Amino acid sequence: MSKVRVLVGTRKGAFILTSDGRRQRWDVDGPHFGGWEIYHLKGSPVDCDRLYASQTSGWFGQVIQRSNDGGKTWAPVDNKFVYDGVPGTHLWYDGTQHPWEFKRVWHLEPSLTDPDTVYAGVEDAALFRSTDGGKTWQELPGLRGHGSGPQWAPGAGGMCLHSILLDPNVPGRIFVAISAAGVFRSDDAGKTWRPINRGLKSQYLPDPNAEVGYCVHSIAMHPSRPGVLFMQLHWDVMRSDDGESWKEVSGNLPTDFGYPIEVHAHEPDTIYVVPIKSDSEHYLPEGKLRVYRSRTGGNEWEALTKGLPQRDCYVNVLRDAMAVDSLDPCGVYFGTTGGQVYASADAGESWVPIVRDLPSVLSVEVQTLS
Amino acid sequence: MIRVILPAHLRTLARVEGEVKLELEGQATQRSVLDSLEARFPVLAGTIRDHGTQRRRPFLRFFACEKDLSHELPDAPLPESVASGREPFLIVGAIAGG
């Protein structure tokens, strides 16, 4: 029978939640790396027991952990993320130029074909890759060296490369997203890059048609249709049908702000977001925890509320804190800054909390195990 | 022999309990102690000093003999009582955050 493993990164450690395919009873394992911020952990799609975790601390910096047994045991691998060449400068909050400084790994994306190859999206924004299971890391400098780097600026959370999508159909095609620069695409396995931000809008940006400067919060694709991308932008939910330009599909959402966006495992036009009140509050509107689902690839949205608190709830759901499994019906999972991890075993129709009282959740990933 | 006391999170990371004892060749300085520590526990590289600049991470301090040595030059000799192992070299995490 199938099993599901939910990998949860929190402000104070990692947790691994497991269930059988019914997804009703859960075992909770953790905390791993107690007291450290676990920005992200993710498993290899070709070796489900190979996991990578980003362990960080304001005191002790960056550690990368690797597990070869599905998270039962872990061992640190290399943590040396050194920019290629002279790092250069980017735009700072006050409009001055500021040196590139490595701070942490936000996102780890294992290769679709090789468990020893994994990509790391870091702050200050850059893309690194390891081809030896994390023993060494090399920057893919063509991204930072694209030429627009001096116009990249940090969002409120820092200047992070937070989203990495590997195209399963076109070898060597990679999409990454950076706050606040935008989306970039490589068609040669990360050697060269170009921004693909046409159609995005960023309030207060002096040049409304600027090549970069967009606060993309997350991007998503369905593996069966990687030519279509979905985006939760700082303002608006967006869609790209050509991997180049974007159109708004916020439709009837109660707010156009939010962080994660995910695609149903079996329906490429079914997408999920969690609208958040902005610009300064960054909590749920009206105290209601509502996941919104569109079955039309955007524009038409329905609130999914069964089992979710509908009063006095003021948590947030961060950009990497939502994921789907590949069972049928599709399971949807998300974690909150209040420490709850909710699961839906029926594509969002109803929800139950797997756990209610973890530390603030930074990331949620799901593995479907056969 | 140099005695080094690590903060709890780094003891966990290095999988050690209690003090770390290092045999040092040459003069005992912050740099030589940390080089030796990282050679024995490679996982600690980057957690005490920045990989690139080799500077002490901002929220860590170095103490010995009831003195704050954090701003001493990395190649300055450590006190004789540390070099001889009578007193430990303490790496301390700042009490900050929540």
C-alpha cells in the first residue's frame, strides 16, 4: 500500500510526518536539528530515501544535512557556498549598491534523474549545484552574472532565490524565481539565463516595463504540462502559457497577495493559493483560514474551508509551505506560521490538522511512497 | 594541549560531549586553535568563522581567563594558561533572540 511522508521545516527544527495511503492516522517524528531553522527539506524523486535539508542559524550559519534512509539518520555534508569570482553588488533598500553576501539556503531541489545532483537556491540570490550528494557545491554563475544583478533588490525576507523548477520534458531547462528580481529561465542546464518577466507589474517600480524588479513569491508547474507556469506574485496570481510572458488570473480572490501556489497532481489546471492580507499585515483576511482553488487555471476561484478555522485565525502560510501528494484523490498539505500542518485527502474539499503545535512552519514537502 | 569549550549546538553538530582537547604544533593563537578544531571536525568549518572572510561570526564570542578575546587579532598569542591547557578557550554563542 502507498505511504505518504510529509517533510516539515520549522523555525526550530525539522519534523517528518508519515501515514499510509488513507492519510488519516499520522506518526510524527522530530524535532530533527532542534533549535535550528530548517528552511527547507526535500527528497530525491529517483531515490525516495535520499533527503536533503537546509539547516541554518543566525549564530552558526549554514549547514546542509543529508539522509540516505528517509530521514531516520542524517549526516552533515558540505556547507561551503562561495560565489564564483568577485561577488559584485546589488540594489539595497536605500537605493545604494550593496555587496553580495551569502546568508542561507532557502530551497533545495533534487535532480529529476540523479539522487546525487541537487540545486540550492540561496540568499543573497544565486543558484548552486552539487553533483556529489552535497559533498561540494559550485555556483552556476551565469544567473548572477546575467547583467541585471545590480538591479536586484531584497524583499522584506531578504534577497532570496526561493523557487527552482526543473522541466521534465526539456532537458536542461530550469526556471528560478528571486525576490525581488523576478523569474529567470535557462535552456542550457544553468549556464546562461534570461529574465522572463514580461507582463508582471510591480507597484512603485519606476519603469513599469523593467526587465527585473518583481517580487515573485513562488512559481509552480505541472509535470505533464511544463510549458505552463503559475505564479503567486507580491500582488496578483499570474499565469504563463509560453514560459516567457504573464497574464493576471487573480479573478475573484479576496486578496491578491499570498505566498505559495501549487498544482493538483492529476489536473494541470487545478491550482491552490492561500490569500493573505497585505501590505503590512501579512495574516489571513477576516480571521478565516481559506485555501482557494481554481479548476480553470485561474480567474475563477472557490474557497475551501471545511475543517479550517473560520474565525480569529491570523496565521500566515509561507511560500514553500504547501505541497501535494500524487495519490488519487490528490492530497494537499500546508503549514502555518502558527505551527499547524493541515492535510486534505480529497483535493481540498476537507481538511484536518496533522499537528497543531509545531514551531512556526517554513516549508512543507510531500513524498508519495509505494 | 588546548582545551576548547563549544556551545551546545556545535557540540551536537560535531557529536562531542564536554570539552574538546586539541594537540597543537606551534604557537597557540585563535587561528591555529580554530584551524586545528576544523581539521578534526570538518563539520564546524563555516560555523564559527565565515568561509570566505575567515572572520568570527557576529553572534559568537571568544573568552578565556575571564577575558573577552573576541577582538584580539587572529594571530595574537593566546594566554599562556590557555596554551598550557590550564584554562579552556571558550566559544560562546551570544544570548540573543527568543
